[in-house]
Amino acid sequence: MPSHLLLNIFSVPPIISLSIAKADWRSHMFDVRYFFQWGLICLFSVVAVGCNSLDPSTATAIGITDSGSATETNTASDTETIDTVAPTLPSGSLPAVSNLTDIGLTLTWLLATDDMTADADLIYTVYQSTSNLTTQADWQDATKASQLGTATANLSTLAVESLSPDTTYYFMVMVTDQAGNITLYDVATATTEPEPIVDATAPVAGNTGTLTFTSVGTTGFTVSWTHATDNITAQEKLTYQVFYSTTPSNVLTVDSIDTSNPSTQGTIAPGGTSLALSTLSSNTTYYVNVVVTDETGNRGIYTAGPTTTSQTPDTTPPTVGTPTLTISNLSATSLTVTWSAATDDRSSPSTLQYQLYSSTSDNIGTVDNAIANGTTVGSLATVLTGNKIDLTANTTYYFNVVVQDEAGNKSAYTMKSQATNGLIYMFAHGSTHSGELRNGLANARLGADAYCSTKKTASYSALSCTHIHGFLSVSSSDYIGNFPTQYGAGNGNFPTSIPIASHTGVNIASTWSDLISSSVGPCSTGSLCSGGGLSALSGLLGGTSLNFWTGTAANGSWYSGQDCGGGWLGSGQGALGRYSSATHFLLQASGASCAGANMLDLLCLCW
């Protein structure tokens, strides 16, 4: 090459100038591109026409500004700024980790800024590694890290998937501007959750599922149980729920609980072992069970147990049925009292108990009065009838019934009064007589009646009767068969339609006509006869002889001339009767000695 050409290369011609606005070479390194461009121009000039012959109008000026950006001028008016500054990270450049699971997570970071590239145009690239890398080159080395997805502008969050459980990962976010300048965020780290254990095992009830019940009241109780156990879930994290029903099958299994949807109440803290149930019905049996649930949702069940709430105090007395008592089977010495069943709000009809009371006064109309004043008939029982015997004839009785429930509450029926039928009582004087029965001359009636009155007062004062006469015919106008007329209205009102009984109440004949009938034979002792006598009547009536004085024929008429001298005193023969006659109670007979050879009983009537 000619020496002048070499000189021209290193000589700066007037139209070629390299200007340094500021000679700060430490902060603005020479851009090789510009020097290379300048060298080519000069070389072209030397070869073609020489640098000194270059047309000034086509010259290119190359300069470096003090801002750190180089400008290239193709013409005097066309300038390009070169970007060498990397994006700037915001305060807090560590990406945040959220939604952490066993296989994934979410990364979130704040967006960077740049001096020349618009923020929305900044490109973000995310890398992951299981090693904590430190350099950009390492993160971009595919053997050490993996790029997640594609580089994306204006990206601030990324869902990371397909990770391995229980593994520590490191994440790098790189932001790049349009000039290719790159800034690295701080390294984010996260450890994924362990792989979930597939739990299909239900908890096991404690103490073989036994439930206990305490504090049982009228409206509730407390149910308790022993902690359940589980293969995975801790005891304190097991949860319990109590179910109850009045139907046992509703709470036997988890399936039956799901199907029948029984009642439940209250909240049990995790790990709890008891629950107080309330607002239940009194005197009701409830079947209770407990379902225990682990954290996976598997459910176990205890053993259903019954308990019965207490009964509220029973203060309501029974309600009586038809309140008025019914009297039936009435006789002179007995009757039957009947009443309808009562009901109660608590006690069943079969458990109600009744007590019959009687009194001869109107003083048993209430529960308290019946208990205080009445005489109990029979014992407290569930029967609805009470047979009252050993009554006194021709007497008014008052009856009432008190019913009580299982709690002892009592109610009284409506008192009922009833008079027993009257009786004609017959008894023997007890001493035999030889016919000396009169009181004064020709006055046998007064004498016989006086004997009978004395006997009644001395021995039978309890008999309810006021008219007393000897059972004796003494004249053609005063004889046994004529008693209804002789002692009719105004003179004793002799009753002909009521029974004749012994002083002990044993019936001898059903009516007066049956007693003196000549066609009726004797009856069995103690039974009501339709007429006639009783075997062993002498002893029944208190007599001392098998025969008694009558002075009458068998039909009760006067037996003329057989009255021991017309007045039951003298040496004549007297008509007599026989207690044990096989055919007649009254017997027409003669031959009895009024002188006392045959001493006979005197019978008496009282009504």
C-alpha cells in the first residue's frame, strides 16, 4: 500500500470527525460497532478515492453522549438511542408463594419498571429448580433448571403445577426489556405438602361403643361416651354428633341415621365426650346414638342406648266415670254396689284402685269425709263392685267410692243412699213354760208380749224393731193367722211382704203367708225359704225345746179349746207346734199338759 494511503488512514480528514462529547471512558466504553463502521468507511475511501477525497455531504458522524447511550447519525438529522440499562425491580423483589399443595403452588411478584421499555412491554420468564442456583447462566442452563411456560409480557403471577409432594423447590423470575437487558428477582423457595394419605377407615368407638346417661330429668339428660380412636386423625380432632329418636331402629347404624334423619341438637367441640340434651318430653323413652367423624369424613358409630326421662309430679286426680253409684240385689241384709271405671292422665285403668265406704249418716260425700267418717267395705282393689253384707234390715245406708291413681291422687264418686228392706225377726224366749203365760185373769196376750219384750231388751237390743208380740193364738179374735189384721194400720203396721228371719238375720220364710202355710216343708239352715220351717229351728231361734206353744191350727187359725183353760193357765190341753216337723212349721196337736209335764218354748215376733 502506498505510504500516502497509510497516512490517510490515520489522518482524520476534515469531513470525517470523531467527537467525544465527554471523555469519560470509564463510564462509556468504546462501542466496537462504531469504530468498525468508521474503519470501513475509511478503508473504502482509501481504496476508492482516498479518505481525503470523500464527499463531505455523505459523511457519517459518530458520537457518544454523556447519558451512556450511544447515538448513530446516518444523516445530520437522524439519531438512534442505544439502551444498555436493565429493568429496575420494585421494593420487595421476592416472589410470594401461595396456594401451596402437594403438587402445586402459585407464584406472585410485583412488576418491574424500565427507563426506555414501557412497563407493559417488559418480558417475564420463570424458572424452577430443586437446587438453589445463584447465576443467570445457571438458571438458564436446561440441565440445572426448567423454564416454566413461555416468556410473557406484563406477567405478575403464575400457577405452578405437576410438582412432587414433600419437595423443596427454588424459583427465579427474570425480567427483560426490549434491548435484551435482564434483571433477576430474588430466589423464591417453597416445599410442597406431603402426598395426602388416602383414608378410608372409619374411627373406632371407645369402650366398645357404650354410652352412659346421667342427670336424667323431666325434659332432658346428659349422654357421655369414651374417646374414639382413628388410624390417622388425632383424638382431639375427631368430631361427634348425637342423634336421638323414640324409634330404636332410627339410630342403630349410620345408614339408618342418614335415612330416617333423627333429631339432633347442641354443638360438641372437637374431642368432646358428652352432650346435655334438653327440651325433651317427660316420661318418654329415647334411643340415643353418637356418630364420630375423622378429618377425612369417615364416620363410625357407637351402640344405641335407651333412657327414659322422668315424669313430672302427678298432681291430677282420676276422673270418675258415671259419678253416681248403682245399687242392685237389694235385700234386708245385703245389697251390691256398682260403679263405672275412672280414667287418669297418667295411670292406666288397670292400675287404678277403688275403696268402697259406707255409713249410716250423710257424711261421706267427699274424699276427706269418706276417709274420716266412712267404714271401709272390703279392701283397696281394682274391682268395680263391692258386695256389702251384714247390713241391718230396714236401715238407711250411705255409700261412696274413692278411686286413687298410682301417684296417690284421689277422687270421690257421688254419694249414694239406700235403705235396706225391713225384716220380721223371730226369736225364742229361751225358757220353757208350762202354759202359765197370762198377765192377770184371761189376759194371755199381755203376759206373752211382756215375756217377749223382756227377752228382746235383755238379749236382742240391737234388733231394729219396735213392735214386739208373742207368736201365740189366745182367742178367736187374737190368733196367729189374724196378725196382719190384729196389728194392721195404726197398730204396728204388720208387714206381710217382707222376710221373716232369726235374730241373727237368717231368713226363715220369704213372707208371712209362707211362714204359716200348711203346705211348705222345712228348708236347709241358712237359706231363704219360700215358706215352712228350718231344720234345727229351735237352736237357730234360741229355743230349749223341740216344741213351742201355738194355740193354733196348722194354718194359723185359733184352735178353740186348746188354750190351757182359755187363758193359757189351767189343766187343759194346749195346741203346739214343732220346730222339726217334717211337714209343717205349725202343727195342730193336743195332749200337751198345761200343768208343766211338757214344758214348751214361747216364740216372739219383732218388727
